[in-house]
Amino acid sequence: MVKITLDEESIDAIVKYAKTHRNEVRELMKIVGEEALSVLTEKEVLKEGAKLYREIQREINYTYRKD
């Protein structure tokens, strides 16, 4: 188990690390981004996204319908 606690000093240390280790931070961001895209393209997530899109579209159409 990993316990993460943040205080002002640790946040400053993270920022300093990010500034001095740009390549490592970039690599980590790529890994996280690829995993996020993988999750977003899963069938169930796409179904939920489509449902949300339809609900938003309905609300927009209702709000801006011509009287």
C-alpha cells in the first residue's frame, strides 16, 4: 500500500522535480494518456458517452428551440 500525503514542501518538490526531469514527466504523461484513451474507447464507456451526448443534445435543442 502506498500512502501519499501532500503539503506545501512536497508540492514544491514535485514542481522542482518536474522542471528538472522533463523527459521523465513527459514519458509518464504519455503512459497515462495512452491508458486514458484505452479506457475511453472501451465499449461500455463509449455507450455511456453516447448516452450523455444524446442527453446534452436534447437539452440544447430544448433550450434553443424556435417558438
